[in-house]
Amino acid sequence: VQLQASGGGLVQAGGSLRLSCAASGRRTFGNYAMGWFRQAPGKEREFVTAVSWNEGTTYYLGSVKGRFTISRDNAKTTVYLQMNSLKPEDTAVYYCAASTAPWGPYTSRREDKYDYWGQGTLVTVSS
């Protein structure tokens, strides 16, 4: 499966952005759990949020809980990340990823459990 992330940009602190990740390819999108990770300048990539194949389960990084919302539309083969109340520390390149691995609250946060990655989209939050 190929993943194409979009929607990044420059926003002031307190603002909102919605990222999209469109999937294409021969495999069925609904077979994948989907996640968003981010990598800030000079830092390692970190887990942000993930959603199960049917939106029945979601997980969030503690610092984004209540501000970010992950959702997916299997008919459109797209996963979304709605980001509200953005802070300068949210500045990073955001990556979407797809997983077919057995998935739960711990495995969903591990990069090595994701099979496919998008190219990343840059989010810059100014203070």
C-alpha cells in the first residue's frame, strides 16, 4: 500500500490543522490499523496516535490527548488527524503509517509494528 500525507503548513499557536493520509494499492485499506507519528527537529520520531481498522479503538500520546483526534474513512481509504489548540512543541514532520500486525495499546506505539509509511508532512506552529 502507498500512503500520501498532506495538510501540513504554518499555523499560529492555538490554531488548527487537519492532516490527511490517502492510501492506495491493491491491499484492502480496512485491513490496516493506522497511526500517526511525528519527528521534531533534532529529536527521534515518536508515536502520536493510532486507530484500529474499524475506529473502534484509538490511542493517543498523552500530550496530545484532548487536542488531537484521529479518524478514518475506509470508503475513501483515508485517515485524518485533526489537530486543535496547537502548540509550538507540536512542530514536527508528521508521518502516517499502516499496520497489519497484532495490535494493542503497546504495539500500536511501536514503529516496527508498522509495515508502510507515508512521506511526511511538515507542521510548523509559531508562537
